[in-house]
Amino acid sequence: MLEIVLVRAETSVYGWKGPLNLKPRRESAIKKNDASALRAVARRFMELCNEYGGHFVVKGKDVSHHARSYLSGLVGTQRRKNIERIGEDVAASNYQGMQQLISDSPWSDEAVMAQVAEEADGLLGGHRHSALYLDETSFVKKGDASVGVQRQYCGRLGKLENCQVGVFGCLGRETRSTLVDYRLFLPEAWAKDEARCAKAKIPEEHRVHRTKAELALEIVRRSRQRGLRFAWVGGDEVYGANQALTDALEDLGEIFLLDVCSVLRLYESDPSLHRPKMGRPAKGAVAPTKPTVRVQTVAQWAEEGFATGSRWITLRETTRGKLRARLWVKALWQWDKSSAAARRRLLVVRQEEDGSFKYSLSNSPEDTAWERLGYMQAQRFWIERSFQDAKSELGMAQYEVRTWRGWHHHMTLICLAMLFILKERLLLAEEVPLLSARDIVELLAFYLPRRSRNEGELFRCLYNRHELRRRDIARRQKILKRR
């Protein structure tokens, strides 16, 4: 795992201004003043809920208390964080009210995400190390009713599985990151099935199949429209090997560094300069000899030049000292023959600890320092860390909703919960530099109102759970009778 130390951040968090030093202090115990700041976490959480409360007033009806209950459940310590379990955990919560909030209430997830992105940019944007990372993550589901679900590649399991896939944008700066946008991947089979789309309540304008690369490009464009300030775009090989996407990013004026697979073929010089002229040569003319351009896979280029051309560089300082790696960079040309022209790219190759290689392509200027390219290449880790925190601590994958609106509402509140965790970690960076997402969840589980677990409350939860199961059984029996 790569670790980075944020030694200075020019930002303001909750009214606090100044440099952040995240190097752990020698003291292991939490001091009295630090404990005081930690105790205030619940108050700050309620303040955040109030700041976003206006988004949940719909047609004169205020459902912000249901949003607060749902958020409180997401930042709790229940093993599962679906609506049923949240209702059992959060004091004064209402199951039906939260179900309506997530699945049916017409509050605008777009408006909430615009404010989330704006706040995230205020914390992380506008710096030479600010970046927008692109990646997809999957959510394993049973059955075929959940919107967008089908048997497809599941990155979490590394195999084909029945799942939904979302493409996400993550704004990051050094060791901090948070999700700022997302798109649900709608498979082609779904887009062609009008009845299925109608049942999942997919809006007409979204009943279109778009590739993951197209969704990623939408996220980049929307991020710029929202005013996000990032210096480059990062992503894995799903996006790096797609020349239509990389060309589009370059045409938008974006700098990118995207991973690629080892079998991607690159040219030594511009192959478009060596294309044969169209048309038949004049009678009696001698056909010119066609110049050749060397083309090899990125693995072959690395095998040819890495051993003699690579050098050790320092990627960054970490809590364990300097993080160093062997890096090699070579200017080459990318052309998939379906694109109008070839584009110059920098191939960035880094050798991992186990001896394997990591390959990336960038449109950075040729004189870009290798240390800069190495740093950019190593930063994509942070969107993976964001997914890890969101899934393990906030219940990102534990939703039980099937409709388009339900999926988007849940992901929006996940992003809002992640923003709160980011703000807390920045705010308390001086007092508690090792504060993690898990720490904040445990603090909120303790300080926020939770239902008591006496015998009466236990029986009430059991009764409600059995009642929901009876209704589900009756619904299924009714469907079977119709068949």
C-alpha cells in the first residue's frame, strides 16, 4: 500500500485555517482538548444535515428528518445498513418514511451532488496535486429486477457475476479524497427492453446504453461545469486503452495519466506520416517503398528499454520515510486505426515490489519531470481507498432498492456522508492525525441518538421485521398466482 503524508494544505475547514501536518505525533493517548473536539462530532454532523436540509423540502413537504435518519444509519456501526436495519438502529426513525425518501420522493440528487462537489472542491481543489480519479465499482445483486443488473464482470470478485456497475468520479489531493459524481452503467440489453426500463422507473432520457468510457467523459465534463479545479485526470486501464476517450480528454484541454494493459500496441513515431497515398499509381510509375514504423506492445517497449533507461526516483515522503521506485518514461504514439489520427503519448513504466510492471499513458509535455509522472501514477490508489471506506464503513453496497431513483438517492447520501468524514479528518488533522473513517463512524454511533436495546425495543424490532417478511411473502404469492 502506498502511503502519503500531507504536510501542508492551504484551505479552510469549518472556519479553521492553517497548514495541516499529518505526521503522527509521539503521544499515543488522546489529550483532554482533543477529546473535547471529538465529542463535538455529533453537533457538526447535525449542522451538516441542517445545511443540506433545504434540498429535502419537496412540494411544500419537509422530509429532511428522514434524510437525517438515513444518514445517521449510514454512519452507524450496524453490520448491515439497509433501511430496515437503519430503522432498528436510529432513534425516532421511521421505516416507511425513509423508504419513501429513498425510492419515491422527488428530491433532486443532482442538486445535492452539486453542493457536495462545490464543498469538496473548496477542500481539495485548486492545487497542483488536485486530481479527478475515474473508476468503476460493482454491487453484487440477486435476481434480475434491480436497475441495470446483469451477469457481467465484477471487479470486486474478479469474475463474471450478477451485479450492477457504477462509474464514479473522485476528487483527490495528496492523501485526501472523496466521491463527487457517479453514473449507473446501463447494459445494452436493458436499454433495449422498454418494459424492464419502465418497471425500474428509468427516465426516458436515460434509457440509452453508454459505455463506461462515455460515462467517465460525462463525469469529467460535469465536474468542469460545476467548477471543480483539478490538474489532471487519473484512471485505470478501462479508460487508458480507450483512445476515443483519451483523445476527447485532450481536446477538452485536460491533462491525463491513465493506466493501460501490457498488450496495448504503441508506435515509435507518428504512423499517419507513413500511410500510403490513396488511389492507383500512374501507368509505368514505380511504386514507392512503404516506410515502416516500429510498433510493439507496451510490455515489449518496457522489456527493451527499462533495464538500461530506468532510474530510481522519490515519489513522495511517507510516515515510513521516502517512497522510492524505479521508473522509465518514453515518448511514443497511440493509434487504434479507428481514430482520425495518432496522438503522441508518454509511456510511464514503474516496477512494483514483486518485480511486475505498472504501465500508464499520459499526454503531459515531454519535459515533465519523471518525479511528477511517478507521483501522478501512484495517486489512483485513493479512489480505491474511497470505495473501501464507503463499502466497509458506510454501507455503500448494502442498499435494497431496485429503481433508478432509489439507486441514485442512495449513492447521493453516501457521497454526502463521505464529505462529512473528509471534513472531520481535515478539521482534526492537528489534534488526531491518524483519525480514520472507522473512528468517525464509531464516534457517531456513540454520540448520535440510537434506539435502546431493552426487551420491549427488541420485541418491537422482531415484530416489525416479521411483518415486513409477511408482506413480502404475500406479494410473491400474489405474483405466482398471476402466472
